[in-house]
Amino acid sequence: MAEKVATFEDNLRRLEDVVGKLEQGELPLDEAIKLYQEGMRLSKLCAERLATVEAEIKKLVVENNNIKLESLENPDA
């Protein structure tokens, strides 16, 4: 059976959980370090996914009754 790939939302929820546990400050050092490393990995995954989505987002612009796709990265293009 194939392993389920975590979604952005799954990763974000886990990152929030990790941050919450670290903020409590009650973990043994070794466990805190492992959670910190996991949090950094999750943060990177989330940031990369957001960057990918941002690059894909287009907005519709209506000009003279014509509809065209315009990249958010370069709205004057």
C-alpha cells in the first residue's frame, strides 16, 4: 500500500503542534531538539509549497471586454 503524502494543511497543522509543544518549555532537551528540527523541516516544506502556489496563481483581468490571464508576479506584463 502506498504511503500517504502529507498535504500542506497536514504539514501546517503538525508545525503548529510542534511549535505549541516547544513553547510550553517542558520537554527534555533531546526531545526539544528533535521537535525543533522537525519544525524547521515542516516550515521549509510549507514555504516551498506556498512559493510554488504563488507562482501558479493567475488573476483575471478584464480590459476592453477581453479577458486575459495576468501573472501576479508581474501585473504590468
